[in-house]
Amino acid sequence: MSISGKYVGRLAPSPTGALHLGNVRTFMIAYLRARSLGGKVIMRMEDLDHPRDKAGADLQALEDLKWLGFEWDEFYRQSERVDLYREAVRKLHEKSLIYPCVCSRRDVEAAQSAPHEGDQLYYPGTCRGKFSSWQEAAKVKNSPCWRFAVPSQSVISFEDVFASYFSMNVSRTLGDFPLARDESGAGYTLAVVVDDLQMGVTEVVRGDDLLAATPAQILLARHLGAEKIPEYCHVPLVVGSDGKRLAKRHGDTRIASFRERGVKPEEIIGFLAASCGWCEKGESVSLENLLPRFSLNTINHSPFVVDDKIFQGG
Ligand code: GLU
């Protein structure tokens, strides 16, 4: 948290599917963290992923969150902020910090010479310096992407509020990472960084599947001239009994389905709060009543395992 200013947190759902227990646990932690520090909560709909976005999923998610007791102070949609991303692209391109790339995933894989961390592909910079503009690249391939020209020896280290110390040599691990598949820059990496800075987010609380994506975001933020970069707090995900990230095959854990079956919001919040050590198993509790019990210290560092029998008496 910034010592001088107010805490600003954000919830950033992507409307790619229905809100489920996994998303809600992370949002609950982010929300209570902000409120317990007297902070502001921003709701940011990350609706730029057009091929994966599902019609109506945004409104449904907002309704589910309200039903669960979440309240927010500001609301944004990334799809309405494209001019800001375009401006960032213009600045970065002017400084030769980004370039259009026409390599396919297969090209990138073929150029892979050494194993690299996680599932993020290393990109050796094949297209760096090849095209002077997006239009020129688009003549070679329909859908180029913007890549960040990572300066050599870009080592990013930070102290994650939950996951502790994390460090990555971005130039060696990721190489020139992709920013967006859209000429305007409307894509996850660029948009999330521009938005967190522009909205004055002081701490990003999110799932730890994004921990390894953070060094690239910090590097980009620095090159966008950020005076203050947010703190990061990555919390464990909810997984199914097979240890994999919660998905459809683990059964129906959609909030809307629980609601249809007559489950109360306090039962859902209580169930998730118990997994964070803030109440007893089986206790019903509202988000608001959790505020005085909130602590990051009681949250287990391993993923929370659920199965589909919950709330069915199973
Ligand atoms: N919208 C992203 C997601 O739902 C989260 C992005 C972030 O928290 O930085 O996966």
C-alpha cells in the first residue's frame, strides 16, 4: 500500500465465461484487502478478448458479484478505453520500444533453443527492426502482433505481498514478449499496464497464475514512464480434485447455478472464507461481516481444492 496515499484496488473480470467459485475467491480476497485498508475498489471489465468473450457474461458477472455483496466505487470497460492504449502504442513506437511481428506461434516454437520458465514462450526478436510500421507488417500477414523490444539485461525483481520474492531476467526468459494483437494496442498486457497506472492502482491482488506475467508488466510500466508502480499480491487459485485450475469438467461451480438452486450468498462467501481461515467450515457470513476477520496471514499457500458436491449436501 502507498503510505502517503489511499489504497486503490481493482477487480478485473474477463467476460470469457460464467463467474465461478475460483474467480470469486480471488475477488473476495482482493475486495476485503482493499476495504480493510479503507481503500477504493475499482471494477474493470476486461472485455478485449473478442474471440473468447461470451455475450452477456459481463452483465451476468456484475449481477452475480452484486448479489454476493460486492460494491465498487468506479466502473470501467476496457473496450471503451482504446484511445488510451493507442496513445501508449504511439509513444512506445516513437521511442522504438515496440515493433510489429509476423511470426506465428509455430515460428516462435521452432526458434526455441533452450528451455524457459513456465509456459511463456521465449521470442528471440526475429522481427525486430524488420518493419517500420504496422501497415507494412500487415502486408506480410493479416494479423501481426506488437512486441516489446526488451533491452538486454532486463532483470525485474520484486517482493510480492503474498508470494514473496520473485525475480526474472525478462530478456533471457521471455525475450521480446507480445503486447497486443490489435494495432491500437487493445490487448491484455498493454491494457492492463496502462489501466493500472492510469487508474492509480496501488496494489494488484490476483491469482498466482499471473505471477510469471508480472515482471513483463513491471518492465513495460517503467518504460511508460510510471512514477509509481503498483505492489503485487498473488494468491493461490482454486483447483479441482485433480489439482488443475477449476474448470467445467470439475462440475458446476457457477455462482448463477448456486443461486438458482437456492443457495444463499452468505453460504458461498462463508464456504470460501473458511478456506482462507476467516470462519468455521459451514458458517454463513456476509462479505461485510468478514471485514474485521480479514487477514492475508491465514490464507494457505497451496491451492484450495474443491469438488462439485459442495452445497448439495455431499
Ligand atoms: N482479466 C484477467 C483475468 O480474468 C485478470 C487480469 C489481472 O488481474 O491482471 O484473468
